[in-house]
Amino acid sequence: MVSGRNALADAILAAGWRPPPRTVSTVEELETVLAGALLFSPRTNNVWWRTTNKPSLRWSGSGGQFTFDDDFIRLEGPLAVIHDGGAHHA
């Protein structure tokens, strides 16, 4: 039966299904996202890139660099993590 389940999972993935992206909607959740990550705001259609792992939470978008705070998240969030990053830039 295991081979049948594997074949079904392979067929589903081959058809293009992907799990929904992780979303972040608080500063605390954003602190868990590593440098190199890309986030998308369905509310504004902006894409944000985390440029550093420093606690200042620097992000770059089409309009320059910003520091995420509660007001920014209120305007842009919730944000979908479309690439996890994982770079460890200082």
C-alpha cells in the first residue's frame, strides 16, 4: 500500500500542488525569518526582501529599506513567505 500512497503523492505534486505559504503578521513572527527571505503582501502587491539578520529587521522593497514595526505590518500584512532565505548575513 505504501507504493500506492507514494504514487498518489507524486501525482499530486506533479500536477503543481504546493502547500500554502507560511504567513507572518507580527514583529515577533518576522524575527524568525532569516536574511534572504522574500515576503509578499497580498494587500499591496509589494515584495519584501530581508537584507540582514540583525535585530533591526531591515527589509528592502521597491521603495527602499524599511524597518518592520507594528504600523508597517498593519499596512502590509499579513505577509506570505514566498522564499525562506536562510542566508546568515550580518
